[in-house]
Amino acid sequence: MTVEQDLSPLVKTVVVPVGVDRAFEAFTAETSAWWPLFSHSVGAAAANEVRLEGAVGGRIVEYGADGEIATWGTLSDWDPPKSLSFSWHPGQDPSEAGQVTVTFDATDDGTQVQLVHSGWERRGDGGRARLSYDTGWDYVLGKYVEHAR
């Protein structure tokens, strides 16, 4: 018996109590300061930095002491400070990449940051990865909110 999992896009929304420019900068230029590499990386213990190359075609790369560990994705849209989009395949075959779009919108309380992760059908796992990312993105975005304050 096969149980089909939900393949709809994951949508995660957080509010950070800073302006849009600061929220975008913290997300893109300071990723290593908030991304939990100890638990959410390809290299785990070997990982000590993640960099987002800020331009269309730029990569998201995990680095260790000996250099590049893995490419996590490639930017397909770069519109500071409003949005960015990228393929997402950390430690996976790029042909199975999902697509992530992050938008930054001013609110009375700061900036609403919305992350939409789609493309689950390319993974070929019936949606099992989506279940893991559902809680994983909550944890990662929580670290982002703590840092961006």
C-alpha cells in the first residue's frame, strides 16, 4: 500500500522587529551568524560557514576549515531588499532541487518574512522530505529571528 504525502508548497512566516533592509541583510549577508550548522548542514561537525553569493547565478555554499563542502543551491532571483529565490538541494543531486522564495514586507511590527519551499515532486520520495522540512524550517527561521533582532 502506498500513501501519498502532501506535495504542496511549504509556507513559513515570521516577523522580525527590524526594518526591511536590516531583515534582508541579516538573512542574506549574515547567514553564518544564525544558520544552525551544527544540526542543519551537509558537513555537520566540519562545517563552519555558509555564504550566500548575492546575485542571480550566485550560489549558497557551505564551507569547512579545508574549503568548500557543498553547494546548497543557486540564486534565480535577487531583488534586495524585497525578495530572493533559489534552488535548494543541500547534499543532494541538483536535479532533485526544490525552489525557495523568501519575501520581506514591512509591517507595523517590523518585517514579515515569508519563505515558500516548493518542488517536492522532484525529490521522488513521495513527500517524505517535506515532512522533515516542515519542522526544520521552523527551527532554522527561529534562529534567524533571534539573530535579526
